[in-house]
Amino acid sequence: MRQLIIVMLILGLASPLLGQSLAMDSTAAINYTRSVSVPLNAYQLFNKAMDAWTWTFGREPGATLRKSDRTSGVIDGVARTNFRSEMLVGREESMGVISYRVVIQVQAGVSRITVTELTHTGNRKTARGGIHLGTLTRSSAPPQRVGGLGRANTERLYAEIKAHSNDRISALLQAFEARLRAAGDQ
């Protein structure tokens, strides 16, 4: 009994240390978070964030604002980026969109941008149906089995989709930050 209590105590003390980082094979969804400091009050920064949204994420296909509330300082929108694989296997079926959600929280002097819910949807209009890889995670393979492709091709396609979305989202975040910082210099 005493040994069991000691083991439980050791595990209890060690558990916060074990849960600090996610492994690359984690099924946690991919998200991007950035904070930008700009010397403006909340209302000025909200206006500049709306302008930055219009010139960055707002230019993406299907971009729409779901919520734009100046008093709470929240801008919530969705957009997507088109995807076409370099691989020849399953190219037509996997060609489609990567949709995502953008939430911008504005306070006096700080704007926090979060991009979440990255989801791949393939081309539904093909003869064999689309290849949908679903929610993008940190794992090297999709969380669910994908019909129409073997494991090796699925992993290569998944890596290609994640690289494409990372490049696109990173470029949009950089452009968004640059517009906000430029607005603060004026």
C-alpha cells in the first residue's frame, strides 16, 4: 500500500513535466497564432485590423466575415486557399480547397491573430469521387483512413497539403502584420 502511494505521488509530480509539448505524431489540429504590438488605441487598431483583413485574408477565395464587433474587439472570418497536388497519383481527386478560420482579437496596443480549423476538401465532381483529407493535424498521416490512395501516397499528399497551407498562411500572416505595423508608423 505504501509503495502504491509513493508511485502515485511520483507520477502526480511528474505529470506536469510530461505534458509540456506535443509530439510530431500528435493528432492535435494545426493552428497559427501571432501577436502584433502597435502603439494605437483599441478603436484605431480595430480599424487598421479591418483594413489589414481586407488586403490579406479578405482577398482569399470565399473569404467572409462572420463577426466584426468593435466594442469587444473581435474580427471572426473564414477563407480558403486552392490546392492542386504536384503528385500525379490522385491529382484530380485531391485537387480542391483548404478552408480555415481566422480570429483577430484587438485590444489597446495589441492585436492577436489566430488561424485554426484547417480542413482539406477534395474535388467532389470526379468520376471516382473526391479524396478528402479532413482536418490537418501535426501527424505525418491523416487521422482517418483515406480511400483511393495507398499509405505512402497518402502520407506524401498529406505532407504536400500541410506544406502548401503553411506557406500560404505564413505569407498572409506576414502581410497582415506588415500592414498593421505600417499603420502604426503613420
